Amino acid sequence: MNEEQRKEQAQINQVDAADRKSGQDKPLHEKTSADFAKYFETTYQPPNINKARKRGREEVDVHYDFDIPEDMKSIGEGKKFLIRTYGCQMNEHDTEVMAGILTEMGYESTDDTNKADIILLNTCAIRENAENKVFGEIGHLKPLKLENPDLILGVCGCMSQQESVVNRIMQKHQHVDLIFGTHNIHRLPHLVKEAMFSKANVVEVWSKEGDIIENLPKVRRGKVKAWVNIMYGCDKFCTYCIVPMTRGKERSRLPEDIIQEVRHLAASGYKEITLLGQNVNAYGKDFEDTEYGLGDLMEELSKIDIPRIRFTTSHPRDFDDRLIEVLAKGGNLLDHIHLPVQSGSSEVLRKMNRKYTRESYLELVRKIKKAMPNATLTTDIIVGFPNETDEQFEETMTLMEEVGFEAAYTFIYSPREGTPAAARKDDVPMEVKKQRLYRLNELVNKQSAEAMKAYQGETVKVLVEGESKKDPDVLAGYTERNKLVNFKGPKSAIGKIVNVKITDAKTWSLDGIMVENTVEVN
Ligand code: SAM
Ligand code: SF4
């Protein structure tokens, strides 16, 4: 189901746009690697949950003075870059930042590997198959590097935060020139320079999280929807998950910086923003001198003249009443809530260290539905967690029905080196896990199809993102509750919110016709 849903989503052609922010503070460009020594332990440390758990509330500095060094400002002129992104929205947004930095260095983007002078693989470590894909791609790119020794081939993102991955690349894939971690993105100009002039591989991976760098340039993927990071890292330490090690501790951006970015996006014509974080509900918990949470931030953002505001991802544990109260006011705060549950069994949730039970999750859902009767709920589920019994899996199936999730990202548990769950013996055979995933996906498909059917004959507001890749005469976009709609309409509708009458409901999308005389809803 996930693949199907993703394929549908990938069918929309978007237009590029550039976006920049600026600010001022202590000069970042004057810093060298030595200044960052507090983060830099040799080159990297293996993920170590015990060490990570001990991390404290060390002060996080916010910098507003990112700049490209003079000698790197035009180094990319006449050259091209290509960034291949794997994994979540965080990575997609990091790619927008790296594209922004390379563009400021004079590079142009290309989607042709043969024309690229720099190729970066922005990787995901969440499951083994994500990693395998990247290693496959590193292998495919080898002939290109042999043909063109000046090509800079880099690996960045979550995989490069892992020692085993760095070792494997250095030993078996020596054609990779550059490896850098998730905390080193703003160092890209320096890293590219080193890769150009150094004979050895350049590796820069900080084991400790870095500061918050505010004024990084961005080349956003589209002109209609934009990602806005509100926080970085994760301190939840779910026992299966590598993220607290690859992304570091929770660090919230200051509200004024987020508000300024959203205002700027609204003024630039963006129609929808998605607030990003691994656990956005923990927003503000790291502020020492003020009580300010996601509910407060959303309330302030709701006053900005931008039609749609979403957020992802929510952790059920930090979803508080204040947030529900603010979301219930509606307006530009949309009532689609992605609330990953992971399992329907309290015992499995305990072993996952999720810090809620089936009952408390259902209680939260009840509260949300009471405050927002039309809210759409979607989720993430892992099947085949070590030693998950048939009965525990059945609890996930009944929870799926009880909540009435309209979509779910479903995964077979994948052991991640360095996480507590990976050290556990597991008595569930892979065949059984696959069978569970199959049954769960059948149920997810059924519930999605039923939810779609309810829209038949209805008129919905669609934010039109672009043409369908399958058929340029068909336009595509999303409803407020995140349903993909394909319909025939004029190209002038792209970038606008239009009324579409639904004529046909499929499992993962809706077909419709644009209603005449649609006036843009702002
Ligand atoms: N922070 C979010 C949360 O807690 O809900 C999720 C972020 S994670 C990038 C996205 C999803 O990947 C998780 O919700 C979980 O379902 C899945 N995931 C994470 N680690 C996994 C693992 N080791 N095996 C299988 N799925 C995993
Ligand atoms: Fe991973 Fe999400 Fe748990 Fe953080 S809250 S450890 S990102 S699953």
C-alpha cells in the first residue's frame, strides 16, 4: 500500500522556485573545524543509546550569519549538481537547503547523472531496505566516476551518521569522495572545496548535534507548498528507532524565526506550509526560560494570511489539550492529523518505549474527534516487532478499525544496529511478518477506499499542485484532509485552491471535474 500511495503522490509535476532568508549574528563563516571541535569526536561515533540518553540540555546556539566563503561563490559556474533524496520529509527539506547552498556557489541543478559535476545521495537509515537501495546506487555510479574523475560523489543524510556505514563505504566504495552527516550541511561549501583539492576521501560527521543555523539558503521544490522545520532531533528513544542517534537531541527553533519564515512564504505566494519535526508535539520543551508549545506556535501562525497549515509528525505522548483546543478553531489549521500508533498492543508499545498504552491512545483519539468531529486520522504501524504474538498483532488490526484510520504507512520491523530492540532475540519468522503486513495492508486499503467513497458527488477544495505526470491534461492536488484529487481543468488553476466535484473514488485517490466559476479561496 505504501508504495502505491507514494507512486500516486509522485505523479504530480511541480515547478521550482528559489527562496532565501537572511539574518545577522556572530560570524559563522570565520569558524573553522577547530571551532566546531566540541561536536567533533574523531570523525564519528557509533550510535550509542546509553550515551545519547545521557545528553543534557546543553545550550544550543542559534546563528544568523551563514555565508558562502568568497573563494567558493562562483566555483560552480558552468557546473551542475544532482541530489538524490531517500526517506522522510526532513531529508527532502535538507535537500532543498543543500540545493540552495550549491546554487549560491554558482552550480545549476540537473536530473541527468551524466551531466552532473557533483552527485549527492541524501540517505535514510530508518530501515535496512532504505540502506540497501543506497548501496545499490553507489555501485551504479562507479562507472561514471571512473569515466570522469573530477566528478564529486558524496553520501550524506542519516546513513552517514552510522559508523558501520562510513566504514563500509571507505573500505568497499573508494570512489565516494565525500561523506558528511546531518549536522554538517551548512559546511557544504568547505566540504566541496576539500573534496575538490584533497586526494583522500573527505569525511565530516559530528557525533554530537550542532547548533541551529537560521539563514541557510533554500531552493524549494515547488511554488505552492513548502516545508518549514520547527525543530530538529528526537529525544523519545523508541527502542526500534535510529533517529535519536542520527538526528541528535531535540532542538526547537525560536518562534520568531519560524513566524518570520512563514510570513515570508505567504508573501511569496505559497498556499500551504507543513511544519516539520520528528516529534513536533515536543516543540518548545527545550526552551529553558519560557513555557511555549506547539499549540502556542500554531495559534500565532493561524493569524498569518496563508490558506493551509499542516504539521508532521505527532507523537501521541506529547499531544496536549492546548494543541487540540487551538486546532479545533480550524481556519487555516487543517483537520488532518497524522498520529503514528505503531502497535495496538499495550505490551508491544511498552517494549517499544512509546510511553502510552492502547487505552490512552484511544482516549486521545476520542478527545480529538470530540473537538474536531470531521478530523481525518492517519498513522504509522510496525508489524513483526521482536516476539510480537498473533494476539498482539490482532490487537493492531482491531485498533486500526476502532480508530477508523483513513491511511497508514505500514512497515515490517527492521533491526537497526545500536538500538535496544535489535539486541533482542526474535521468534517471529519473516514469513509470518510478511503475512501480517499483507493482512494489515488489506485492511488499510479497505478503510481508505471506504473513506474515499464518502466523497463521491461531494465538492471539495483542492490546492492544485501541477499536471499529472501520467497525463498532462489532468491536474492534481490535495484536499484539506489530504486526499489526492485528479481532475481536468485549465492550467491557470495551478497554484490555486479550486472547487472540484468528485465523480469517482478510487482506493488512494479521487477523480473529479473542476466546478465552473471557481473563486480562489484565501
Ligand atoms: N517520529 C515519528 C513517530 O514517532 O511517530 C516517526 C518518524 S520515523 C522517520 C517514521 C516511521 O518509521 C515510524 O513511525 C515507524 O513506523 C517507522 N520506523 C522507524 N524505525 C523503524 C524500524 N526499525 N523498523 C520499521 N519501521 C520503523
Ligand atoms: Fe523514532 Fe519517532 Fe520514536 Fe523519535 S519518536 S525515536 S523519531 S519513532
